[in-house]
Amino acid sequence: MDNRPIGFFDSGLGGLTCIPPLLAAMPEERVIYFGDTARTPYGSKAPSTIKTFSLQIADFLVQRNVKMIVIACNTVSAISLPELQQRYPDIPVVGIIRPAAEKVARTCDKSNSVGIIGTKATIQSNAYQDLILQLSPDIRLNAIPCPAFVPLIEEGIIENEIMDLSIKYYMDSFIEDHKIDTLVLGCTHYPLIRDNINRIYPFLNIIDPSREIAAHIQRQLTERDLLAKNSDFENTFYASDLSENFVNMINRIFEINRFKVEFKNLDFDV
Ligand code: DGL
């Protein structure tokens, strides 16, 4: 048993989408979340910048005595997972790409046409493509970056014609040209526009890594005897810029009566 919190981080508010599935599966667990809202988006930045930022945040979480680090960001998972695992050999560091790639390999075969959407950095890294093909070499895969989605979502432009137009701009010909039937939401911000995508392309089978990672975390905690019990730690949410949208999103995603949240601001040396 281990009542220390699990540390989550993302470039902004997207990684929050990993937390409700986790707490639904493991209500005894507590979390510390860091959203780098001052420096979002990461997905169009150079890999070296993404590595620097992610190491700073992981250090911050480790200083707060987390029992596990969850990289609730596909971009950071694609770029920095090995470095983070090497830096903290005593703490499990979990990336979000493997659980989703395993789900694709488990549920799809060569009759499917799988599309992956994500940030530029994630798609250009080929992290999803390489891992899925390693697990299941016959799967037909295509991937496309959708760089406008994260800034719009961070601005709270979601249930909106502008978001729908942006989705169609990137995805209409992608889906039609490749006859996509299964779509991986390869960025933790994208579950927040899942309803838009469902409405525009109702025939798609959607794979959501933010949901898939919960079972992976549960397995790791169980194997290492790190599950929590009766913890009195308060779920805590940090942001490098405490934007109104970050606070609104926590209120929107969480049932505020069930999960106590504490908002804190943190200034980083860049
Ligand atoms: N939520 C991050 C991801 O999963 C968004 C990256 C960004 O800031 O561009 O990739």
C-alpha cells in the first residue's frame, strides 16, 4: 500500500482527461496534476525544448513525493519517455502511447484502416506508427497532425462552429482518401472534441488513449504494491499560468463535490 499521490502532467489542460477514468477505476487514488499552461502548446516546439520543459515538470512532481509519474501528454511521451525513465529509476514513469497502441493491436486487424491524429511533434516522431506496427505489422495506418486543435481547446473554443470547421479542414480528405474506420485521438486534448468528431463522422470507431491508460496504471500500481487506501491527500492541480480556462475545465471535467481541488500557481525559471 502507498498513499502518496500519482503525479500527472501535460502541456496544459488536456491531460485532465486522463483523470476521471483513473478515479472511476481506482477511487482511492489521489493525484497531483501539473498543466504547463504558460508554455502550451508543446506540439509545434522542437524536441529539445519539449525535453527541457518535461524534465522541469517531472522534477517538480518528484519533489512533491509522487509514487508514479504519468505523462498525460502524447507529445511528451513521444519525445521524452526514455529520458524521464532513466532520470527516475526508482519511480515508475508511464507514457500514454503504449496503452493506446496495444488497444489498436488488440482490436484491429488488416481489414481496418486506422487513422491517428495528434500534434506535429507526435506525428513526426512516428512513435504511434512504429509501436503499432511492431505489435501488429499488418495493420493499415495513416497519421495526420492537427496543430490548430490544441490552441482552440485551450481557449475553450469547443462546442463551436470554428472548432467544427477546423476538424473538417484537417480531417475531411484524410478520412475519405484513406477510408478511415478507426481513429486514435493521439493527443490528450482531443477527448474534449470527441463529441464534435462523433457528430461529424458518426461511423468512426474512436480509440481514446486517455481512457486506455487507466488500466495500465492500475496494473503497474498493483504489481508494485503501490495502491492507495484511505488516503487523506487532497487532489491538487497546478498550472504555470492559472488561466480561467484551466480552472473552468477542472470544474467542467470533475464532479466538484466528489473531488476536492486546490488551485495553485507556480512560476518557472525558463
Ligand atoms: N495534450 C498534449 C498531447 O497529448 C498536447 C500537446 C501540445 O501542447 O501541443 O500531445
